[in-house]
Amino acid sequence: MERLDELKEILKKPRRIVITMHQKPDGDALGSALGLHNYLIKKGHDSTVVTPTDYPQFLKWMPGNDSVVDYEKDPEKSVKTVEAAEIIFCLDFNKLNRLGGLFESVEASDAKIVMIDHHLDPDDYDDFRMSVPTASSTAELIYDLILLFGDESFIDLDIAECLYSGIMTDTGSFRFNSTTPKVHMIAAELLKKGVDLNKVHGNIMDTFSEARMRFFGYCIKEKLTILPEYRMAYIAVSAEEIRKYYLKTGDTEGLVNYPLSLDNVKFAALIIDRTLPGSKETLIKLSLRSTGSFSVYEITHKYFNGGGHKNAAGGISSLSLEDTLKKLLDLLPQYKEQLNTD
Ligand code: 5GP
Ligand code: MN
């Protein structure tokens, strides 16, 4: 990290700190935020995690969760907390628009911004930066940061559980390419702190509601389309279908891995109509995954106002669900050769 000593110096005094992350935070966003939060509290700082939106129920067990302020539920408190901050840690994103409704107050703030992130192609809005696209997760970077501060001994079970959750979720339970030997070493160190991996894995992975499980079944049986000539498979879901299954935040998490786990599929897409009821503005969310050299980051970055990583990326579209799907499928011929080479 550049200018680490300067940041260290600033943090020598107790500070008012806000930690925030991308909207609809996932396991890594929340795990890294709460891991850092628990560490900063232990160091004597006044730290608050402010989330731009709600997040899945299966993340709500993490130590420190009860103190998280949700901008959607309490905009006034969120904005006041951000305004009062001397330092804002921005975790697991690198474009300010990913802050959703929290964007304006963070942008207007005089606080020092610390970006800690592992996505490609960061924007320039920070004062301190730890941006490592090869890292498995932001939680891995928080672990590195604590060690850079010389504070390994501060890592207790609470911090370890949060960081382990972040690393586990962003590596797909230690199976993506980003799972380096170093990642396993860190996981081992966290286990030594007493992390119960059955508990963590169970809390996050094995807490499907019946509706969510049946929705997965419905999508796999009725909605999955496979295009063998492009080694591609996709699921496109309408707003009506989402409503019919009473889906909650986080209930579609992991669904895109099913088309990707088909033999001979290198590129998977989950396309969901997230248009709010009564809204005139269509909002389609794309979740793309790939294996091998094919970059879904290129697709979301060039065509869908998004970003992410080479093999896992997301974006948005304001076209209808059908037109968004068509736009995506129309791109396939130009990538046909690449999709068929490895
Ligand atoms: P997911 O498909 O699970 O929502 O996201 C996959 C990856 O792409 C994650 O690393 C996520 O942070 C990133 N991502 C998802 N949606 C967006 C988006 O709209 N914009 C950008 N820049 N990145 C996104
Ligand atoms: Mn992440």
C-alpha cells in the first residue's frame, strides 16, 4: 500500500471512522467491513459501518452486525455519520456510483477516503489506496492491512470469523482461480483463531428458505437455456417471477453458478428484471461468470455500464429484459472462437 506510514500516523489518534461498501453487499463486502470495524474498535477508534442498502439474511449473524447503519432504513443517521467522519474506508468497490443513495454524502465529505478493493480499473476518488485485482477478496486485503500495521495479535475470533466469511464467499468456497497458496495460509491462520468452519459455512450456505430453493428449481427446470455452439448458458428472470416467489435480498445469490457448472459451458449469465414496482425506469441487472480466458469484465465494462473481475462481473441495463438478452446474445458471434478455444 502506498503511503502506509502516513495512514498509520493518522490512525495513531482515535478517529471518527465510517466504513462503507457497495450496495447490496455480499459476503466479502460485509465480512471485510465488519472485520475492519471490529479491529478499529479494538484499536480505540469510533467506527461505524454504514451500508448503502440492505443485505441478505444469511450474513446477519456476523459479529458487529447489530451496529450496522442502513442508509435505506435510516438515511438521516447515515448521512450524519458520514458527515461527521474523519476517515471513510470504501471497501470492495472502486466506482462511486456503486454506493447508490450514499453516493452524494460520501462525495461531498471532507474525510480522507481509503479505498481497499480488488476489482479491475479503479476510479480516482481516494486519498489512500490498496487496490489489488489479483487478491481473492477484500477480506484478504483487510487481513494484509492488519499485518502491515503490525497488529496480527489483535485478530480475535470475531475479526477472524468476518474475514474468513469474506474470503470463503468470494473464492466460491476456495475453488476459484484467485485461491492462491497465500489464501489458504490466511484461512489457516484464521482457523487457528478458533473459526468454526462448519458454523460459518452452514450460516451462509445452508440457510435457504423453501421459496428460494423452489425458485432455484424452477429456474433450472424451466428457465435455463443452453447455447452449445457458444458454450454459453443463461437464465433470464422477469420481475413478475421474482414477485411470484416472494424473493428477498440475496435469494438469487449463487444461482448463476448452476449454468456455469454445466459440462462444456464457459460463460454463464443470470439476467434479472429488478425494476421497482410502479417505476417507469427499467432496471435490469446482469450477473456474468466465465471460466478460462474469456473475460466477462470486458462484456460488462464495454456494454453494460458495469465491472468486476475477469471471471465474475456484473452490470446493468435500462432496456427491457428481452432487449437486454438480445443485446447480450448478439455479442456472442464475435466471441465464438475464443469461447471454443479452451
Ligand atoms: P455479482 O454478479 O455477484 O453481482 O457480481 C460479480 C462481480 O461484479 C462482483 O465482484 C461485483 O462487485 C461486480 N459487480 C456486480 N455488479 C456490478 C455493477 O453494476 N458495476 C460494477 N462496476 N461492478 C459490479
Ligand atoms: Mn469482493
